[in-house]
Amino acid sequence: MKSAHDLLELLDLKKIDASHFEGVSQTIGSPNVFGGQVLAQAVNAAYRTLKNNRILHSLHAYFIEAGDLNVPITYEVNEVRDGGSFSTRRVLASQNGTTIFILAASFHKEETGHNHQIEMNTSLKQPEELLSWSEMLLKFGDVLPGLTKRFLEIERPIDFKPVEVLNPLKQSDLPPYSNVWFKLKKAIPDADLATKQQILTYISDYNILAAALLPHASKAHFGNTQMASLDHSMWFFRDFDFEDWMLYSIETPNASNARGFAKGNIFSRDGKLIACVAQEGLMRPIIKSK
């Protein structure tokens, strides 16, 4: 995928009937289906069953099996409830008759009420001062580890610019936080909020679990650690656009029992809190047999 248009095509599912939809997959460098893709496609399926113009405010999901990139994914939507203010949907994603993913999503009508939010860290470097993943590949490609280089070589519709850059040649434990600016390579100025939420859901699965490795960077990396998303929750607060850079501010409060936990806040560049994310994932050291 090279553009936002390609991403929208990926997320726009084929309708089979009123409650069943089908999607295909695109790799982001992993041998399995990217969790953000399944999340966003499931949100697309849930939205397609709404008839009351309500907007997604929260989702909670479990990744059950690794998805096969070469097999279409079927999404089955259960219309749990349409109440006076909220609508609830349950989505099962399956391949070859096996459930690989479960999503519960809640949609809310527009209402007015109290308003507050936490502040964005304004002392961080701005995107113009930082290198994107593709720029890092050009500048440091000759010295990057093979896994990292191959990951960065994948074309994506999103630019990422990390504030804190991990030096793969200097192994040392790092603070338990990460800040990443991101931006669509080509904005979609006429996209409605539902479409923007699906794109943001896709993006939200990038970078978050990797933060849980940072406090263990002296010994742990993607080459010797089995990593996989186990669950994913997200809450949406405000409308936004993709015209400018956005900030994904991530912290990792805990790792234990071969699992890592991370949570993140997504801000617009002017400091508006758009969404919050939480994820736990497998973080299992790979023990090589002698």
C-alpha cells in the first residue's frame, strides 16, 4: 500500500449480506495479518449495520488466532442492541470456519455535556525536526539489523516520525515511554468521521506494543522476542482530520508473565485529545535450544 486511497480500499469490505462482510489482507512486514487491519475492518463491518448516524465511542477486542494473509476474512456482525442513545455491535472475524478475532463496539448519538482533557506534552521535538521511517532507512540502512531494515522497506500510506529513536547498535534499557508523530502521506479532506475513525483504528496498532520492549532494550529485541497483540481497546472523544501531524504518546506501565502492557493518548498537533488506546500483548523471550 502506498496511499491513503489504497488503505481505504483495504478497509472497505465486500458485502455478502446484511450481517456478513468479507475482507482481504495486506502485509506490513509480518508473516501474519496485521492486527490494526482486522480491527479497522471489523469497525467498518459494524458501521455498515447502523441506520441511526451514531458514532463509534469505544471498542474492545481480542486477537484469538494469527490471521493468514492469503485467506479472505469473513466478518459476522451481531446487532446486540439499538437503544435510545447507544448502539452495540459484536463482530466475529473468521478464516476457514475458525474464529480469529472478536470485537465489541459501542456507538453513541451526538450529545452535549461537560468537557475536559489532559494536556499534550508541548516540549517534544516537532515533526520537522525528526526523521521518518523511510528517511531513517535511507540514512542508516547499511547499519540497521536485517529485521528492522526489512520492516522499514515496506511501503505504507502513513509516515511515522519517532521522537525517541532506539539505537540498535547501543543496547541499553530505556525509559518506559514512546512518542511518535504520524501523518497520512496524502490527506483525505472529504472523509467523514466514521471513515477517519477506521483509519485511526488501523494506525493505533502501530508502535504501541513495541514500547513495552523499551525498558528491556539491553537484552530484548524483535529478533529474540515473540511479540503478538492479545487484546486492544480504544476510546474516541473528538472529531479530527488528517491534514496535519498527530502525536501518539505511549507509556508502558507493566511487563510480567511473558506479557507487556501499554497505553497511549492520540493528540492532534494543536493539543486536542482525540482518542485513548490500551493494549496487552505477548512478549515471550525466545529460548534457543542448544
